[in-house]
Amino acid sequence: MVKSMIEVFAVNIKKGISTNIFNVLVRFISNEKKEKIINLHRYEDAQQVLISDILVRYLIGAKLNKKNKELRFNNNYFGKPFLCDYSCIHFNLSHSREWIVCALGPVPVGIDIEFIRPIDFDLAKMFFSEYDYKNLMKKKGLEKLKFFYDLWTIKESYVKAKGMGMTIPFNSFSIIISKYGKIICFSDYDTTHNRYNFKQYNISEEYKLCVCCQGDTFLDYIHFIQPDDLCDNFIKYNMD
């Protein structure tokens, strides 16, 4: 049975997987993903795409008690992937450097993870609302950098939950983060923002991670999955 909570799963791929396992797993993904992998020049990037796809297939297969060959996926008009035939389960993926994360639940969901690295804060002036930018400029040093990524991951998770991606400009809505950690998304002309809730997770000091959905039933913890366990369990369950 599908749980009613939004769950977050994470795989650290820093150590990578063997080429033998890679070649076995490629057999289970779509031709579209295979083509994407072929066109990537770095093995690390190809591995990231492959394991991301396998993670989704493994999690959904386990939730629904279905084999990989029984699952069908498609993309909406804006390119967001979804599971065909089962409206009871939704997912979203994100990856940054060594982490792949997936949010899974009964309602449309968005997730974003970002590695915290130095940036040009002029980007904030370009992409964020005036309200966001003013709040950001009040911060100093590392606090300022981390707050930038707070805003970015919150906004990214929101537009992904909406299923419209960057067609929703980041400067078209603003973010309030209370001293208690409550996150509110608001706009002067779109009241639907208030229907969405957010949860931030502490996956590492070097990363920011946020999940968004139309509901507030988030699990308080992350499910960490070892890449070898993911690959072995997926292959064993789906080998005929």
C-alpha cells in the first residue's frame, strides 16, 4: 500500500558503481534515457542519469509491488516526468554532485538539492523578487551564501511541484522564512502559492535540500540508500 506521507530518499554516488553493473542496469531504462546517456561525455554524468532513473523505478516498483517492465512513464507538457496508470503516486528527482535525491508521495511533489558554492549575488538581483533580494542583502558572509541557496531550493522545489519548472519566473513570487523555520510562498496576484508547504532537510553541511507539495505530511527524516544495495536489489527483483 502507498503511504500517505511525502518521503525523501537519497543516494550518495561518490564511490560510483562498476561498469559491469552499469551495463546491466542500462537494459532496464527507456530508449530515450539510453540515448541521453550515450551523448554524455563523462562517465560520472552518465552514472548520475542512470542511477537516478533506477532509483525511481526501484522505489515505485517496491511501493506498488510491480516489476520494472510493468511501469510506464511519460512527461507532462513542461517536461516533468510522471508515472502512467497510477495517479496515487507522484515523484520528483534532483541531483547535485555526489547526491541523488527523490521525493515520493500521494500528491504532486517537487524536490531540489544544491551544492553550496560561491556565486555572484547579482544572480539574485536578476532572478529573485525585490523582497527576496532585500532580505538576502541583509545577510553577511557565509550566512548570506547559505540563505541564497535556501531561497533557490525553496523556489526550485515549488516550481517543480507545480509541474511547470522554470516557466514560472523565480521573481514572480517571494519567500518568507520565519524564525521557527516555517516557509511561506506568496505573490500579490496568485493566491494558489499559499496552498503549498515546504520542508527543508539537513543532508550535509555542504548542501541545501528542500521539498514542496500541496500538503504538510512530510516524514522528518531521509531514507539513505547505498548505491550497491540499490543496484543489487533492483537487479535481483527484476531479473526474469
